[in-house]
Amino acid sequence: MKVSGTSWDVNSIDISVAGLGWFSLGLKGNATLTLWIYDGIEVSLRDPLVLDRARFIERPGFWLPKAISDALGNQSKIEAQKKKELQETMSL
């Protein structure tokens, strides 16, 4: 299938696979995709359901979604602050 888009920052097209789900592509220019599926499985192209890429969910180069990564970082900071406060009160 041939797909095209105008920007890497906006989803250009959705590819839907019956019984499996869908994924969106954000691309600039043209691309040719090959998708291997079993006979009888319907694949369709459609306008994207979500136009803007969610930067708060995605972060290139990281396995964890950004929201989870940020939550873990904040939790670590809070725990470190509580530990520091506890040590300060114990030393008084």
C-alpha cells in the first residue's frame, strides 16, 4: 500500500486491521508499506482518528511512555524528599 503525509508531527493516516486494531502513521512525503496478514483479514486505510501526536505520551528513544516515565521520576523525587526530611527530624 502507498501512503503519504505532510508532517512528522501530525498523524497522516490510520491503518486498521480487522480483529487486531489500528495504528497511525505520521510521515512527511510518500512511503510504500507491506503488511503480511492471513487470508480473509480486512485491512483498511482511513483518516486518522487522533490528528495530533500526543507528546505527553510519546518520547522518541524511550521504551516507557513519557507519562509513566515522568510519574516514576516524580515519585522518586517525593520519596527522596521525605527521606531527607525524616533524617533531618531524627538528627534534631
